[in-house]
Amino acid sequence: MKTITILAIALLLMVGQACNTKVEKQENIESAPSDEAIFPLGELGPATNFIGKAYNFGLVENDSIYNTLVGNVYFEKSARSNWHLHPSGQILIVLDGEGYHQLEGQPRQLMKKGEVIKVPANTRHWHGATEDKSLTQMYILPKTENGFVTWLEPVTDEQYQSNN
């Protein structure tokens, strides 16, 4: 009976340690894509176009048949794009996390997993992760024969934090 009790206590300690290890690991990778991420992290976006770290993974290359560019972007917490515009607009699909997007002249909007955002053609806008959560989004650029993107100035901290 003493042996069974000792084994039971040892088993409980091992389970408890395994649970603690898992929690510590999750805290350490909190700003990384989840283990369930659909796409690889991709390449780090240039600091000239992003504040913080944003990673792009191309999914559909542009060609003369579809004239569409599709990719996945992972934004670490607080990372965001500069202001920019697309000649034919842009569609964003939030795959994981939470983020913000803002069309110039409109209030900043929260976007969550499962939401679809349509950005009109030639509209200045920005998008990125919230302060507390990372963001994974898919982007679709239609009618690429009109061009891809025009990058503009960085989004200031004041703009990023403002609801207006």
C-alpha cells in the first residue's frame, strides 16, 4: 500500500510539473503564431512599411489570368502597417487574434477572428495587431493590373491608440 501511495504522489507531481511547463511555454511564445497556424510565418516585412514585426507569406502569386495577389500576414502585438492604399482596393480576412484597421477620416475599428473587411480602391488605410494580441490576416488584392500598393507615412503612436 505504501508503494502505491508513493507512486500516486509521484504521478501527481509529474502531472503538475507537466502542466506548469506547458503554461510557461505558452507564456514564452505568446507573441508567436499559434501551433494551429494555417500558414508558415513568412518573411519579416521591411521596417520602412511596418512599425513592429509583421511577417508576410505569399499564397497566390500575381499572374495575367487571375490578376489577384493573395497572402498571409502575421503581426506581433502592437505591430502595424504604415498608411497605404491599393489602386483596386483590398480584402482582409482575420484568421486569428485581434487587430485594428482604420480608413482615413473614420474611427479605428477592432477586427476579430472570422471577420472580413473590404477596403475601397485608393483609400488610405492601415491595419495591425492590438496592444494585447497578435493578429493573423489574409489579404486579397484584386485587379492587380491596376497596381499593388502605394506605401505612405508611418501610423503614429497617437493615431494607433486613438479611437478617432
